[in-house]
Amino acid sequence: MRAIVTGTDQPLGTAIAARLVGAAASVVPLTTALADRDACATLVARALSDLGGLDLLVLSGWSPTLLAPMRFEDIDDASFGSMWEGGMQGMLWTVQAAIPALRASSGSVVVVLPTTGMTGAANYAAAAATFEGQRILMKAAARQLGPEGIRVNAVAVGAELVLDDVEAADVHYLAPNAILGEQSGSDVADIVAFLASVAGSKLGGQTITIDGGRWLAP
């Protein structure tokens, strides 16, 4: 399997990349910072050249601004624009740059994001809006790209794997104590690999929640 994993300058992306390498995948890691469309296209093109093709694109990692708490009344135009547009555009540009290679291999895109997009989060309003926006963008991409042979899905993970201050987020789960225990970056990587495998080939536009059973909702 030939894979690009973004966000490898953060713990979750690093864990996903390491797990895929351990499963005999060839992985090119990319950092979170994507300055503009051209810079993103250049990074992806270099990765494709190194890999000789692409079977899996994993989108993980976010700007530090998104991960830090910010009270609702303190969100100014510049902050919201940076968080929302940066998060959405980074995802859009990366997928667009990878589409030709993914089409050639009938490959997969997996978007990793925290469950706070679905639950909402105190002091993380702009971030939650961005995460949910990315999830909806994933669904739209899945509808177009699925008939072209490219599977697009999302993996939603517990907030503690992503946010700087989980207590500030004040997330209220339906089952506060994880039914199946706490999850790790390696657990997330296992699901990412499954979605890219033959076994996961009929899943498209889905959100797989990996949080030990605390959210208990689609």
C-alpha cells in the first residue's frame, strides 16, 4: 500500500503513519502547514513521485489555532476565517491534488477528525464548526468520487486525542465511561487501514467513530 499521511507533525498523525509502516505500507508523511493551493499541490506531487502512485490519502492534523480553546465571544473575524477557511481549504486542496493518482489505483481517502464536530464543544465553537464542515465535505466528495472508484470516509476520534484542553471543551458523551476502553493512535490507524482494504471496499461516505463507545451516535 502506498500512502500519504498529513499531520505527521502532531502525535495522532505520527501514530497513524507509524502503524501503516508497521503493516508494510510505504508512507510519505506531510506536515499540517499548507500555505496555499500551489504549495499543497507541490507537496503532494513530490510525495507521489517518491511513492510511484497512491492507494491511500489520510488527512489528519490541524493548525494550532484550532486545537486551542477560545471562548465564543472572543472569536473575531480573523480568527474564524483562519480556522474555518484554513481547515476546509487544506482538506480541499490536498484531495484535489491527489485525485488523479487515486483514480488510477481505485484508492481511498480517510479524513480523521475529533467527535467534537458532532457533539459541539464549549470554548471550541469555531473548531467544532470546522471539523463538522470537513465531515460534510467528505460526504460530498464521496458522492462524486465513489462512482469513479475512489472511496472517501471519515474516522471520528475522542477529543482527548486531538484538542489541547479537553476539559475546556466540556464534551458530554452519552456514555461518559468508555465501554470498550480508551482508544489510541494505533487503534485509529487500524481502522484507517481497514477502510483502505478490500474488506472495507463497500464503505463510502461513512463516519466510523473510534472513542470506546462513549458517543453512541452516528
